[in-house]
Amino acid sequence: MEKGGDMYMIVHILLGLLLAFVLWKLLKISFKTIVWLVLIGLIVALIAPGMLFVVGGIGFVILSVLGGLVLLTLFGFFFLDGD
């Protein structure tokens, strides 16, 4: 194998590791967000049941943004034109 091919493979391995790290962090943030939203929802359900739709709306927006970040990360790595 030529030297350029070895460097090309190392770059792809490093990009794969970076993708795995970013996805892991995003999934971890998403899980923590879901747990906090459930806890806040339970507290609001006990204190003011009429306001539960507000927590659900905010939670939907936060999880939608995190889902969008995951999709953008995946598309960014799969359609990377740095070759």
C-alpha cells in the first residue's frame, strides 16, 4: 500500500471515532433531557395539572432540536466531501 492510502485510512478511522463520540454525547444529552422533562412533568402534574401542556410543548421543542442535531451530524459525516 502506498503512503497516501495509509494516511487516508487513518483519517477515516479518526473521523469514525469523532462521529461515535459526538453521537454518544448527543444521545446522552437526549436521555438526560427526557428524564428531566418527565420529572418536571410529574411535579407540574401534582402542583398545577392545567399547565402540563406547557411542559409537553417545551419538551417536544427541545427533543426536536436534539433530533435535528443528530440528523445533521449523521449527514455531515456521511456526505463529507473532503476526499
